[in-house]
Amino acid sequence: GGHAPDILRVGGERNCLPEENLIEAGRRFGQTASVPSLWIYAANDNLTPISLMRQVHQAYAEGAKDSHLRYYDSQGAGGHFVLRHPDYWSGDVEGFLAHAAK
């Protein structure tokens, strides 16, 4: 809940759910979303391929008002450490927050 914009981090140590479950979870979550969201994702994530993440986000965005997926090429570690490199994504976060504040 809440009324503040949401910046989502999706992923983890293992992607153990079938792809269909992840896509359906995205769809259901999007149906109840009430605030703008920014999804930050590493294009070279070795556990959840970007093609799957695009499908999950697309399902989420079907119900969500205002959602954005941004993905970045991250060096090393299969992309899991992209959040440790704000030089990649900080401009998009600033733009998202400015947009969400309108």
C-alpha cells in the first residue's frame, strides 16, 4: 500500500518459480498497484533472463497505472550488483521521481 512511488527490485539468488507463475504474479500485482513504479534490472542477469523480465513487467503494466522497466548492462557477477553502481541508473531514478511528483 501507500501512496509514494515505488522502485522495485526483482530478482534474487535463484529463480525457482516456473515462468508462468512469475508472469501471473506480475499481472496480479499490477492489478492492485496504485502508485507509479520503476523497475531496475540488469540485462545480463544470469538467473532471470531479460526476456522473462520483460514479460513479467508487461503483465504487471497491463493493470498498473504508470510503470517503467529500465535495464542496464552491468559488468561482472551476472548483473546482480547493478544497484551498487548508481552511475548506471541514478539519472533514470531522478527522472522517475520528478515525473511521479507531478
